Amino acid sequence: MAKITFITTENKSIILEGTTGSLMQLAVDNSIPGIDGDCGGVCSCATCHVHVHPEHVEKTGEASEIETDMLELNDHYNEYSRLCCQIEINEKLNGVVLQVAESE
């Protein structure tokens, strides 16, 4: 089980627990504001854009080339940007903190 903290655009911290699936699905299932997952998790819409806190980047790994291409189209892209549909929940993610990115 992994405890994941989402920080909303209003700076509200929401801690969720998950065991399987993507971080996007966990967020959508728990109505995290700003995480829509419009494409259903296939890396084609960026409505699940988050910024991984710098100290947790190792836990989430780097974005794939396809993910980076999608993120670079977003005005709020930075070096810590990820699409949370592309991050699968596992024990290694325990304690990870994600800031929900501003929407376009």
C-alpha cells in the first residue's frame, strides 16, 4: 500500500492510499480537484498534469518521450511535470507528494 499526497491548486493536502492502478485513477476515483483524466489514461490529453515534489522524482521515475511531448504543450510544464495516468501505484511511491498543476 502507498500513501499519496495530492496538493490541490488551492493548497489543500489530500492523502489517499492505493495498491494498484494509476495515480490518475486514484485521483479521479476520489474526486481530486483538477485531475480529470479525460482520455481515460492513455497519455493523450494532459488533464492529469501534476508536479512531483523534487525530493520524490526518483520514486516516480522520468517521463517517457511520448509523455514529455504531451506535457511540453502545456503552459505550466516544468522539469517536475508528469501525467499521473502514466505513474502506476506501487509501494515505492509511498509518501510521494504531487502538486496538481494549474489548468490551461
